[in-house]
Amino acid sequence: MRVFTSITDPELITLIQKGAVGVLPTDTVYGLVCNAANPASVKRLYELKARINKPGTVIAGKVQQLIDLGLRARYLKAVEHFWPNSLSVIVPCDPELQYLDSGKGLAVRIPAHAIVHTLLLQTGALLTSSANQPGQPTATTLAEAQSYFGDSVDFYVDGGTIADHAPSTVVRVVDDVVEVLRVGAVKLDEYGRIITNDL
């Protein structure tokens, strides 16, 4: 198990590309992450979180990475105006991506955070889920994350204290209507247009 101080460390990027699962600071909170294109890593992440039937979120550096993962371009092109931002959109998945979404639809986003964006451009799309266990608060420090996962993960990245970041806003688009499922860092008006961003 390795501890890094930078999420752009070349050794960390190599570990993730090879299938490692670990904890790092995302654009919103500390997240448990893995390569979204690696079914074995995704299975392991969900087992660590004890949330087999509750999908995480896929973050990417650009829309093309989500298309390369297997998501349909027509769904993504319809919502790409929301990004980059701390706003996740639930999109349908084809059956071959059921390992990611359990048939429930997948939340995806392109973060605006510059360093996280740099990481994603090198690793490809990552599956992420908040660094905690069910019913417990999300880790705000490396020590809290380690108390949840110990040596069961392959790496940790120390990003200091993350206590003032709001989670991402989560929306679903149905027949051109934007339905807000979780209010977070990005606020939308009644027409689905971004009006504020708390990050």
C-alpha cells in the first residue's frame, strides 16, 4: 500500500492504469477510485464500499473518454454543456456496462478542478464513490479514509483537509426536462440552466 502526496504522480497514474483501487481527493470529496474500464477493479471497489447495487459516479477528463468507455454519444452530447463542472448527469448504459451501473443508469461528470482534470486525461475515466462506509460520514482527511479502509486499498493520496467542498449536484434529463435528484455545488434554475456554483 502506497501513500502519495500528489494525484499527478506518475507512479500513481501507472498503478491506476494497471487496476489499482485507492483513495484520492476528487473535485468534490475524498473518493475511493479505480479505472472505470476494468470490471475486476470496479467489482473490488463496490465490495470495499458494500454497495454492490448502488452505482458510483464516473468522472472523466473529456466526453470522448466516456464514449470510449461505451456510453452512447447521443446521451452525452445532449448534456455536455453542463461541463466541466461539479454536476453529475445520470445517463443510460448498454448491457455491457452493467458491471458499472447494475442496470440503474450511471452518473457521469467532467470535473472543472484543474489538477483532477490533469489526472483524468492520463488515466482515462475513473469510477469514484465517496470515501466512507454506509451510514458513516465521508472522510475529510487522509487519516479518516485510512480508518475506513486500512490496508484493503492499494494507495492513498494525501490532499489535506477537505471539509468545505459541497458534493456534486446530480440531475437526470427526461424529455428535455432537467430533474434535480440531489442539490449540491451547482444550482440550477427552473429551466435547468446553471445559476450558481459553490465550489
